[in-house]
Amino acid sequence: MEKIGKRFTGKVAIITASTQGIGFSIAERLGLEGASVVISSRKQKNVDEAVEKLKSKGIEVFGVPCHVSNAQQRKNLIDSTVKKYGKIDVVISNAAANPTVNAILDTQESVLDKLWDINVKASILLLQDAAPHLTNRSSVVFISSITAFQPPASMGMYGVTKTALLGLTKALSTEMAPNTRVNCVAPGFVPTRFADFITSNESVRKDLEEKAALKRLGTTEDMAAATAFLASDDASYITGETLVVAGGLPSRL
Ligand code: NAP
């Protein structure tokens, strides 16, 4: 990251689920490029630790605990951002849950509800709260998944919620135009806590590396670079699009 630019100077960016993994790297990237970043996740301790890490890199950062499916905490995230920084230029909706490996037809209703609530509905409700404060050159990026295109058996319903984000990107890109661009990143497999059940299994990991044209898993920095591009003015004529960042894993034409 030695040669990164300063595309976000003067911008305010909210990133959900950003105290580790992909969300943290996105916050770091936007922050190093000059943004004031607002990070959040469920646990205050994780928020405090991530704030310190980002501050130690010279980043202007504000941390707010926010479980994305808690209405009061979402409202507080938006209100406290506006109180501190006065506006919102970028929203990165990154939180997700993957609570089951069951087949879709064997998934309990409560689990279906949780997947919908966290992976799709919370993103919409957060944007409802954020919308009045978005600047007239603002940008939203959803974090979907390669599984959106072909949901695997063990991640079926999770994949379907990620497919929904592709549709949401299209729908909101029209609804929020012309002042707000809405795009999406579909990561391949990235070794994080979230993906540990896949990437820590050596034979599964090797298989995924082999299937990718670039013969490796993704990094959180790979995802951050793509997200920063879509959120930045470099993508000023791009809206309603999904960028697949998966090392050449099969997705779509
Ligand atoms: P991760 O490293 O496990 O990080 C998850 C982050 O989310 C943590 O900061 C966690 O902190 C926070 N979090 C979890 N549940 C939350 C909730 N309900 N509300 C708010 N914050 C919450 O995960 P990751 O791999 O970076 O995943 C991030 C996104 O990338 C997800 O949307 C995931 O679907 C997507 N993705 C990941 C991969 C992959 O291979 N890793 C591939 C495709 C897509 P707390 O514990 O403090 O809440």
C-alpha cells in the first residue's frame, strides 16, 4: 500500500462490521486515502481496539458499537456520525451472518429470518436512516459474495441473501440516482474468522486455490482496493454494478 492516493480527502465514510476482516481493511484503506472513517461492530471492546489500530496509522476514526439488526444502534450510528462530522459521503454495508450449513429446505424459519435480517434488511434500514444525510456526490457499496452467483450446497441460503444484494444494488442505483451511486463487491474466498470453517481446512483451501485462475485465496486488502475504487470518484460513471473480486473463480459472463 505504499503508493495509495488520497481520493477520500474531506469525505466521511461509514463502514459496518469493520473491526476486523474485510470491513477493517476497507476502513483502513479509505482512512489512509484521507477519509474520516466511522467504524462499528457488535462488541465495544472490538470497536475500541480497532479504533486504536487505525489511529496509530494516522487515520481520523470514530468508533460506534452497532449490531446492524438493532434499530436503535443503527440510528445512533447515523446520528452520531452526523453530529461528529456533519455529513455522510460513503456507506459500505459489509455485515453478514452465515449461521447454518443446512440445506435450504432444512433451514428453520428463525434462521431464515436471521439471514434475511442481517444480510439484506439491515442494509436497507441503515440506508433509510442515512439517506437524508448523504451528500449529493455520495456512494454506497454492498459487500456480497461469489456465492451470490452459484450458491454452494453448504451455504445455500447465505448465497441467496447475497444474490438479493445484486438485485438491491440495481434497484437502489436507480432509486438513489443521480446523487448517490450504488455498487457492489462480490469477494471470492478470503481467510478471515468468518470464512475460517472453509479456509482453515487444508484440502478445501487447496481446492479453492486450484479453482481460481490466479491460484490463491483473496486478501482483505484485495477487497478493500476494489471497494475503495467503486466508492471513489474514479468510478464516477459507474452505478448499479457488481465487481467480482475472486481471482477468476467462475461467476458470470
Ligand atoms: P470477519 O473477518 O469475521 O469480520 C466480521 C466483522 O463483522 C467483525 O468486525 C465483527 O465484529 C462484525 N460483525 C459480525 N456480526 C455483526 C453484526 N450483526 N453487526 C455488526 N457487526 C457485526 O468477516 P469477513 O470475512 O470480513 O466478512 C465481511 C463480509 O464479507 C461479509 O458480508 C461476508 O459475507 C463477506 N464475504 C466474506 C468472504 C470471505 O471469504 N471471508 C467471502 C465473500 C463475502 P463483532 O464480533 O464485534 O460484531
